[in-house]
Amino acid sequence: MGEHASLADAHSHKLAFGRVMGELAQARRDLAVVVSDYGRRLGLERFRELCPEGYVQCGIAEQNQVEVASALANEGFATFAPTYATFITARVLDQVRVNLGIMGSPVVLVGVGCGCEAGPLGPSHMAIEDLGCMRQIPGMTVASPVDVEGFMDVLRELAAHPRPAYVRMNDDAGLRLSAGKDPLFPRWLRRGDGRVALVTCGTIAANALGAADVLAAHGVGADVLAMPCLKPWDQDVVRGLSGYELVVTVEEHAAIGGLGSAVAETLAELGAGPRLLRLGTPDRYLEADVRARLLARMGLDAAGIARAVEGALGR
């Protein structure tokens, strides 16, 4: 646990990815990491030392990256394919649909720089529709862990039980939120007698917790539920939200197609009655800027989330 704790303190999912790959390579050789130019930034030195034949560099050719990864997975390798989230989801959607969806190739796609993390590079690199794209593929596991520790545990789970999957990779704010034996299982980060439920995924969970603190100071109780797995989807947990006055989804993703849509679909199908407020990125492409300023302008920082909740409650 010591190594993992020190790594988590660095808040870097990129280094965490390389560390887990190196850790897995100590015990097995049937691993493959297929990259498209981005491999040097992922801390894969240990993995390449232990498993040099498992490192495949495809260059800037993400569609080919998915094809190669699929072939290796079909030959029995536990295969991971990391690169910028916009490119490993939207650019390669047809390859994912055919290879991971129709053929069922057990490749783990890993999206780098999700949401607004790649904001300084502009809208071409900001993945705000990736979860929606991947939710549409039958048989896919779609995960957005809330912190580094959860991300590492999801990688280990998918290496132990390979299947078609997409995992978001984001640096976190340093909060240790993950716990429990199943890294894909929903978890209450805060639960009391709140009248509001904040439902979140990904590292923006830290902002949801911050909003709960602001609301508590204003006399509004808010519980916080993390849903690190958007597919398969836990309907039973969502059914339990029916007793709240207001359910608010908080995601670093378009309000269309992601967590908010999943919660809305489930509540509608179950006939559950709470009012739903979906907070996410607006229906437009975002301007280049750093993540913190982008989130603040969209009302997705702690203060903005709290304001939206109070507005919905008529306060």
C-alpha cells in the first residue's frame, strides 16, 4: 500500500497508469499496451523493461491503434489502449463499434485528458462527449473513477477480468474518495438526512463535495453519491434516490448522453418522483482555457453547483 499511497499523493493518473502496468507485468507477461504516440508520458518505463514485447507504438494513428489492440486482445493478451480521450472515442468510433462492440474484443480503452483537463489545447482536445459515445456501444464497461486510487483499482479489475471497456483518466484534487472491494460499485461519499442528492462521477466529485459543504453552511443538507461506472448501470442505487426532494447530477461532460442522461432515463423508467437537475457542460464547444476557469464559468465549481441547487430549491 505504501507505493500506491505515495503515487496517489502525486494526483497523477498518467503516472498511475504506468505504475499499474509495471505492477501487473511483474506477475504476468500476457499484457499489451498499444499507444498512438502518447506512450512516453504515461510512466511506462517499468512495463517496457519487464514486458518489452508488449509495448506497441502505432504513431499518430488512433484507428489503427484500436485495430492492433483488438488483434492482440483476440490472441489472449490483456490489452490497454491509452491516448487522448477525444481520439480514443469519437475519432475511432467505427473501429470501437465493430471490434469491441460487434466482435467483443476485450480491449480497455483509456481516455487521457477527459472533460476540461486538456482545456489549454482547445476544443479539439476536450472530451465532453466521450462517455455518451461509449455508452452507446453494446457490451462496453464505461468507467469514470473519482480519484487516482479508484482509477488504479479499475485497471487492476479489468486486467483480471478482461472485457471491452472505456476508462476515463483524470488527475484529481488530492482527495482520497475511493474505498471498498469493487472499484466500479456506487459509493456514498457523504450521506445523512439531506433533502438533496448530488450524484457525480469522475474527479469532479471533489467539487460536488465542496458544494455540499457550501450548502450545509447555508442550511441545506446534501448527500453525495459517486457513480464510477456508467455501464453496466446500477438501477437499484438510482431507485433509492426517489425519496429526495431534488436530485442533481454533476459531471465534467455534456449534460446530454452522460451521467445526467443515465439518471434521467432510469428515474423515468422507474416512475420515481424527485425533481432532477442536470449540471454538465453546455451544448456548445468550449474555448481554450485552464480547467479551473472553464469549470467556474460553466458553474461547475463548488460555488456554482451550490448556486444552481439553491436556485432549483427557490432560495
